[in-house]
Amino acid sequence: DTEVTQTPKHLVMGMTNKKSLKCEQHMGHRAMYWYKQKAKKPPELMFVYSYEKLSINESVPSRFSPECPNSSLLNLHLHALQPEDSALYLCASSQVGLGGGRNNEQFFGPGTRLTVL
Amino acid sequence: QKEVEQDPGPLSVPEGAIVSLNCTYSNSAFQYFMWYRQYSRKGPELLMYTYSSGNKEDGRFTAQVDKSSKYISLFIRDSQPSDSATYLCAMSLTGANSKLTFGKGITLSVRP
């Protein structure tokens, strides 16, 4: 299994809603990532989990709250989002944590397209 | 100057053409160089992964890295309509906590 799966594919939420994005991989990877991608822009790194511990938070607002329940699962909890948070949210995984080298190849999921009204 | 510059495009070529996609970078410490392909409304897919300078070939795709010029290229031979996508270059340092730094991406359209 060489896939990263993400649910839901699409999500529409109001600014007062609480929702969660889910990501799963069964490749035995020990690093997982959340990226945000706006239209016609490259992905922007948000969070990195390495061995189930948060290792990088790219100064992301607290309305985004990541969680890594186990080595295969990654969640992103959303609360009180703004319309400018509408974007494609991508999950990725790699064999080991960030550190260069072949094992840093990041495999991306299909993303969740989020719209905040 | 941005760390990674990529020709903005878009680029439109006829089927069968040779395509050359390029990125330049300013940080000479980058050691690992990648090309991702992203179809519309999908996640990026890793196409090529190269360490340091040199060439790497995989089917119709060739990646070149010239560290002395801080320049990387992706060549696509015999381009097909199915190659129509956005291509992102990315690079990383070596060592712990090396993040991917992406170019802006270029959208390629291969006309039948």
C-alpha cells in the first residue's frame, strides 16, 4: 500500500463550526505533514510530526490544531476559521523525519478542499 | 530574491515535443532536488528525486542538477496530453529538519 488517503475530499464550513480533517497512511512512515495550498501557489508547510510528536509548527494560528493519535493517522482540527483559510489541505508522509536523503521523499495525499463561508 | 525561482508559465506545446522545465535557487546548501507533478485538484506526485549534481533518467523524464550554476531542469521527451499538469520543483538541505522549499510551479499543456 503506497497511498496516503485523506477524508473528506471536500468540506464546507461556517466560521463558527468545528470540523476535523483526517489523513491515513499504511506505509510504515514515521513522519507526517500538513500543508496548505492556495490556488496557483505551491504547498506551504504547516506542521510536521516525527515519531508521533510535533516537531515543527510553522507559526500556524491556533484555530488549526493538529493531532497524531498513532503512527498511521494524522488529524487537523479546525475551529473558528476565516474565509481566507479556504484552500486545499494536503497531508504527506515520509519514511523518516525531515533530514534530507532518500528517506525524506514525501508522498502526498489527494487533499481536502476546504471552503469557509 | 526568493530562495527558489521557477519560470511562471503557462507553457503550451504540441504532442511529441521535448519540454524543458527549469528552476534556479540561491541557497548553495541545498543537496536534494525533486520534481513533483500535480494534476488539477489532486495532491503532488513525486516524479524525480536527485541528490547533488548530475543527471537522472526515468523513462521519458530526465532530471538535471547543476549545483555550480544553482540550476535544475526537468526534460520530458515525446510529451503526451497526459503530461498536462502543474510541475513543481522542490529542494531540501541535508541534516535534521530539512524542509522542502518549493518553486511556484509551472502549468504545462500538451496539445493533441
